[in-house]
Amino acid sequence: MKSFLAYQNARMIGPLETKVKKVNAGKVALKLFPNWRWHHNSNSNTKIGIWVAWKLDCYDVKILQTLNQLIHYEATQLHSKI
């Protein structure tokens, strides 16, 4: 995924069905999304199914709701040249 993000010059991503264990979330996020902000849907589940990750200098994201099957958020683009 890290090479995909670099190749596509991605600034926001929402991977599904990741199956990352909650205990490993921070380590995985730091490796895949360095200098990004991220949110996932692991409340009581031991594995994470949905992530949302975005570059702080490109988007302002407000998380509205997080459930087992969805993350509802509002994203505002910060620069018009993205």
C-alpha cells in the first residue's frame, strides 16, 4: 500500500477489510501513513475493517460517526491545486 500511495500521489485513502489487529493500529499507521492523520472503526472489535487516512496539509476532516460497517466524515479540501 505504501508504494501505491506514493505512485498515485494519494492525499486521502479509505482502505476496507484491512483486518489489522487493534493492538497493531498505531504501528501500521505510522508505517503506511507517516505525517498523515488517520481514523479507524475499531471500537470493541479486535480487528479493524475500515480506515480513513488523509494528509493534514491537504484536508481538514471531521469524523461524524463511526460504526462497525461505516465511517461517516466530512472532508474539506484546503488547497485548490490538489
